[in-house]
Amino acid sequence: MCAEEHYDIGSNTPHGGEVPLVPIVQVYAADAFGVSFPPGCDLLQVLWCPFDHGEFCYPLPQVHWRDSRAVGPVKATPAAPADAPRDYVPSPCVVHPEQVAEYPSWDLPEDLRKGLRDRFDQLERETGWLYWYHLADAPGIKLGGYPGWTQEPVWPDCAACGRRMDHLLTVASWEYDGESWRTWLPVEDREVVDGQETHRGEEGLAAHAAAGLMLGDAGGVYIFECRSCPDRPIGHWFDCS
Ligand SMILES: [Zn+2]
Ligand SMILES: [Zn+2]
């Protein structure tokens, strides 16, 4: 349950009372290649409160690491609050995790950016791929890698130890943007968008926005954690177009 101060979407109207959280991601360590699980835990669960919070107005996430062997009888998942904005309540999806290599885009240091500019230009001339768009960091909902920023990076620092937090999860509104599906969409999903001018067909939409979320203007919620502190405090941020 979320007992924080929350607001109806796009308004200053307080939404009173405690609100049941909605599930965002559940993944087992065996399926989450490269994700650092705390010792003794093999299950990651992320939930959020589907109303606006704070100055920047976004759903408030919670992260739970568990040992699945210690999980007893599981109660039924409570229904999302009837008045929760649909844009903040993800449609149920099954995930088929795939590990990909990423390189920094917004997070590329300025000197490297300048040093690599000619090579990026050459790459574009020879292949048509734009480094930032087609090759650097994956769009869509993802664990690990670089946050899928829409604006300048805002990495939170850990309040306990002062260290910059690590990126855990990006929850994006879309799985890809424009033509970036050509490099980032999983192979098995490409048939449904290949050859289509848009992703607006029913199958294309299912690949483009499988979770049915819309966070601000096609933005994302970024969830961070401090892996230096034993209790792994979390941080979060939101941006959009
Ligand atoms: Zn809340
Ligand atoms: Zn810390």
C-alpha cells in the first residue's frame, strides 16, 4: 500500500487514503542476466502507486528483493484502484528476457563525444545507423544498462553513503520510437512491424506499447538503487518530451 501524498493525474487534487500498489516487474535471477541480486535473493519485484507524486508528478515505485523459497501462500493480487489512471496501470505481459550490449548516449562524457564525432558521422554515411538512436542504449522497458533518458541525465546520490546510485530499471512508455525498432526490437517481434509505415496496426501496437503505459508525454520512470549500502535504498526520477 502507498500511504504517501498522491494526486489525481494531471491535477492538484489530492487522492485521499492508502492506495494498493500495482505490479510493474517480477523477474527471477535465473532470467535476469547481468542483474546484481542481493545475497540470498533470487526474485525481484517492482511495484508502484498509480497516482502522481511529488513536484514532477509520477507513479511512486517500490522495490522488493525476495528469496522465492521463503515465500509462503500468496494472496490474490488486489485489483488496481478503480479510479487509477489507465496510463499508469500496465497491462499484464509475459517477458522473454534477452541480454544486449549498450553504450552511453546521454551519459557519454563530453570529451569522448567530441573524440568520436567523426566516427559516428562515418558510421551514418556507411550504414545509415545513427549512433545515438540505433546503437547506443536500448529504448523500452529494461533492467540494467543505461537509463532510457528523454532529457539530460539526473542520477540520484544515495542519501546514506553519498555514492551515485546504480540504474536498476527503466519503465518507458514505448518499446521503441520511430525507426529504432530496426535495431532494438526483438527478432521475433519484427515481423509485425516490418513493412508497416506505422506501428498503429493491432499487432504493431502490441509490440510498440505492450504494457499500455503512457508516462507524461512518452516519458519514463527511472528506478535506481545503492548497491554499496546493505539495505539497497532506492531512488527514482521521471522525465518526458
Ligand atoms: Zn501513492
Ligand atoms: Zn548508499
